[in-house]
Amino acid sequence: MVGNRQPTGQPVGQIDIGELHERLERVQRGIVHGRDMAMGEAADHQIIFVGAAMGGAVQDALAALDEGGMGIGLRGIRDHDGLRYRVPRRHCQPVTPEMIDSLRAPLTSLPGIGPRLAGLLARAVGGETVLDVLFHLPEGFIDRRGRLLLSEAVAGQLGNFVVEVIGHEAPGRRGQPHRVVIRDASGFGEVVLFHAGRLVQFPVGAKLLIAGKAERFGARVSIRHPDYVLPAEQASSLPAIEPVWRLTAGLTRGVVARAMRGALAVVPELAEWQRPRILADRGWPGFVQALRLLQMPAQIPDDKAARRLAYDELLARQIAFALIRRRRHKRPGRAFVAQGRLRVQALARFGHQPTPAQAQALDEIDADLRAPHRMLRLLQGDVGSGKTLVAALAMLRVVEAGAQAALLAPTDLLARQHYATLARICPVPVVLLTGSLKAQERRAALAGIADGSVPMIVGTHAIFQKSVNFHDLGLAVVDEQHRFGVDQRLALGAKGAATDMLVMTATPIPRTLLLSHWGEMAVSRITAKPAGRTPIKTTLHRIDQMEAITEAVARMIARGGRVYWVCPLVAESEMLDIAAAELRFAALTVRFGARVGLVHGRQKIEARAATLADFAAGRLDILVATTVIEVGVDVVDATVMVIEHAERFGLAQLHQLRGRVGRGAAVSFCLLLHDAGLSVAARKRLAILRETDDGFRIADEDFAIRGGGDLLGAKQSGFPGYRLADPERDADLIAMAHQDATLLLEEDPRLEAARGQAVRVLLRLFDHARAVRALVAG
């Protein structure tokens, strides 16, 4: 070669495109045949620059890397043509997705699991892959190491018996069981079989090991359908410790055990993603070892293996939240700039300035609205704390900046309440959009939303239907957000370009659940209530004291009070012996006449609205209701709340219902009626309501008593969306995982070091695809 020239068409430089990140994303996809590259996959590919392209393209790519702060050294002198350039990945080799492909295989890939058994197994384990089997943790363990004589058997006890088969007794008539007579040195017993096909397991004269639950009928021991029947000489093949997994109809423990053995056999040895100090301090085993200790134990395990796996899941969630937050923060949004003119007018109409707590929450929201990235913020506020005012002021900022704002409510009743509030205080047009609108009203609303003449919209699920086209949706507010799914929130956000999202809840969420389930959101709290609210006096009463309670209500009405009376059901139930709203309405009408109203969810919206209006206007003294009044009903003059069978409600719901009173300056009362035979736990829960009206403390206490399952209507056991973590046992691990995830991403933002590469596998194990995409995209 002359003058350092390279022959045309020969490779002159190469760069590991795994380091190019988002700046060369299109180049990555072109190299890999037009498909998105999986995490870690890019390390096996290189960009080769040819001929004259060397000078500009390589330098531009290297500059892009340097601008990104990668600080990557090069092999060779990069100012000269004719050299091969390679940017090596630092610290360790990349982890490829193929490492856990065996765990993504279908259940039918396991030995002895055909399509029929796979279907049963999928129902039991909650999924259709090998990994779902591995994450199906036992609910308990059976110790089968001992041996018992028949005379030693205790009714209801599991035992292992070495016996001789004496004979068979056929059933006397159809439907009766077969009986196998057995004996050992201590006496006689019997095995009861309802399926004659199992008789072949009990040949007369055979010496067998029988494992099962013993029952006693007088002096005779009976074992119904034993778990195991083995020749006595094969007793060593009986599992010493047997896990007890949750099953489904038609699925046996033996099938699950067979599937579990096959699943454990294909688990690869994975690099450790936990900090060594954490494992050492807590004595936790490795990930694979923890699975084996629980799923194929040699002895009954302590809680260390289960806690280790729970922490893996919690850490994966916290890292995923952090990555998604970081990615969302980088996504372009809109900066809403406003002078506050509309807010000044709204507050003049409202008649009061925001409380310090409201002002602080609004400042935090404003900071997000001013920023050039999208907002996703959770606004928590106790009952009566004034969240609606904060939301309205946030919406007005966006409207003044020239965009639209929408408020989504879960029920027609709450949507109408919000609409009434916003229409009263907001100096711009506000429209209501619900499924109950008449056709003409709906057409007018849709037209105003589409052409932008209506800047503020309040509605129910009808808002995110396909027929609703916004002119320019800048902010979406979701009230009582736990009543909507993520997909519904996303559908509303997708109605605009780079829409900011503010979600609200009046159900205070314990910090534990905030970290575990809403960790991707920024959080604002309104912890104080507006001035002028008086504490509500809460008392407990036995429901068999109904006559005295009714007289006490009559005295309160005579002093000008107005009463809510809440019942759990609309109509009588044969399953639950509790008073129904319709029966209570009838009984109170006999006592108080026509000044008693009834509302429940089965009524037509118009009839319910009319009754609520009569109660608000003072034309009714008592409003009998179901929990339809839990939110969205604001009657300042209502001073008494009676709740029947309060022990059947969750604390958060009781606190919400109690918040319907105490909205003015008059002293208010909440009477919690309960069964005479109240359990200790139920009495403790109700006593919390009597002691405090602090919703955040109530939420924390409820979480401590019952765990997180019922706080927001989620499943009873386990955190929402978790499989291995337990709400009570693992609450201390959540804050620890949050701190660890934060530190990890400060140390290794792109998860490229040795631990970071292992964490990439952890994210895939727990299906955090969004976090993986955020990581790959930078």
C-alpha cells in the first residue's frame, strides 16, 4: 500500500455496536437483519467501515461514545487509516438471553408432562413455562422420615407404616369402598379404597410401606387412599421431606414433583446478582440453591431460601422501576408555561387559598409540568384533604398554556361530583362525558373536545373510547387510580401527544406498598386537612342494640343533624345474615316517615341523583345507602354516619365512608355497628378507627395487621403482581431493595459490570420487559 491507503472494499475499522446505544440504534437494527437486538446480543456484532467512509463515520461514532461519557479506550492509533478499530466492552462478557431459554420452554418440554397434564399444571402454577413451575413454591412440607406402629397412630396424623396385607374385603353394595386388611406387630388396621383399580398395589401376603393420613374408628386404624404404597424393601425411595404444593382438580402431588424434578434439572448455574455482603449477613443461599432447598428439600428448610427468592423478586421490581423512571425522564414531554391568571380567578370563586399541604403538592406538580419531560405523579390525600382543588389548579395551568386537561373518575356519581366542582370554580368551559349522557349531549361534548373549544373534560371510562378525539390533550388526571388498570390509564394518556399524567387516590397507601407497586411514580402527599374541619367522634356499638341506636339518631336529627346509614348489601342474602339496605330503609321509614331516602348501585342514575339532591337540600333526614356513597358525595350538613356490620368492611373503606361526614364546622359522629361475637382481630381493627382519623396511620396499621392484599382491593395473599414475596413476612425487604437498586444504578447505570450483567438476567427472570427495553434504549 502507498500513502496508508486501503484497497477499496476492505474493512478498515470496526466498533462493537453494543456500545453505540441509542445514537446508532438504526444502524444496529440494520446490521441484525432489521430486527430489534436483544439485550447483550450486540456484543457479537461489529460495524465495519469501508474505504473512504473510515475518516468521517468512525470519528463520528467515537465522538458519540465520548459524548455519552463512556470513556472507552481504543486499540490502535485512531487517527490513521488502514487500522482495525474495536471498542471492547468493559468489565465482563455480556450475558445473553439464551442462558435462560430453557426456563422459557413450555411445560410439555418436561419429562412425563403431556398436553393434558400441562393444562392442569398451568392452572396450578399460574403459567405455561418451566419457570412458572420453579416459582410455584410449596405451602408447607411433610416429614416422612419416621415410622409408626398401627397402635401408635393418632387420628388425623400423617404417618408411615410397615405392614403385611392380610386380605381384601369387597364392598357390600354399590358405592361403598373396598377395604384392605393390614397388620403389623402391634395390631390390625385397614386401607380404604374407593377406586378398585388400586387393589393391585395390595397383593395378599405382601409386606408394604404405606404412607398416609390415619383415622381411628374405635380401636381400628383406617388409612384412606394412601399417598404412597411401596414394597417394604424399597422404603428408602420414599421422599424424606415432601413439599406440599397448591394443586388443582385432577392434579396430584406426584405429577408436580415429577415436573419439578425436570424443571430443576434444566436450571443453569447463573452468575450471582446479589451483593456478597447481603448474602453473608443474612445467611442466604444462592438463587439456584434456594430453589432446590425449597422444591427438593433433604430436610424441612428454614425461611432463608424463601426470603432470598422474595428479595430477588423485590429487587428486580425496584431496578425495573428505576430504569423505567430514568427512561421516562428522558422521553420528551411538554413544558407548560403559564402566568397563573386562571388560577387566580378559580381561587377567587373558591373563596379560600390552598392550605400549606396543598400548596406544597401543587409546587411539586408544577415542577413536573414546567419540565420538558413527561410527568407521572401519584397524589395521595386523605379523605377531605382537598385533592380535587389541587387537580383543578394543575389542569388550569395546562389550559392556560393552550392545551386541554381531562379528569377520569371511576363512577358516574364521582364524575358528576367533580364536574359540579370544576364547573363552579373554573373560569373556562368544562364538559361532562359519561356513558349516561343523551345522544345530543354526547355529540355536543365530542364536538367541543375535538375542536378545542372545551379545554376541560370530566368523565368516566367513556373518555378513552375510540370515538373521543381530543384537540390537544396535555394533562390526564385519574381519580381513585386503583380502580383503573394500567392499560386504561395508558389508553387515556395515548389520547394526546406526550400527555402528562397525574393519578390520585384518597386511599392512603403505606410506604411499603408505594415502593413495591407504585415505585415508577413520583409521589406527592397532602397530609393536612383544610381549616374548619372538626374531628369526627367514632364509637363502637353492638348491632343488637339497634333500638337504642335508632333513638340516638332521632335525637341527633332533632338537633338539625343529617344521617348516612350504610349497609353492606342491597338485598337479603341467604349466604350472609346481614341487614340489607332495602330492609333497613323499610324499617327506618316506619320510624321516621317519608324523610328517609335510599340509594344503591342498582338504581337508575337519574333516580339516585334525585335522591342525593334531596338529601343535600335537606328534604331528607336519613340516606340509607350501600358503599355507592364511598366517594363523590359531599354534603356539608351531614353530621352522622352509621355503618352496619362494620367488621365486614376494610379499614380503608370504613375511613372513606366516615369521611362523608365532618365536612363542616359542626361536631360529627360515626357509629360502627358490629356483631356481638366480634373476634379479637376485628375488634383491634375497629379500635384503630376509634383512636385516630389519620388515614395514613390507619393504612399503616391495616397493613401491619392484614398485609397488603386487601388495602386496594388486590388479591389476599402476596403483593399485587408478586409471586414469591409475602406482604407481612417481607415488608422489611422492600425498603432494602429500593436502596440497593438505587445504589446499583448509581454505580453501574447501564448494568455493564459483572453484577450488572447478572442483574440483566434477573430482570428477564421476572419478566420486566419494559425495564429491559428502557435499558437497551439508554
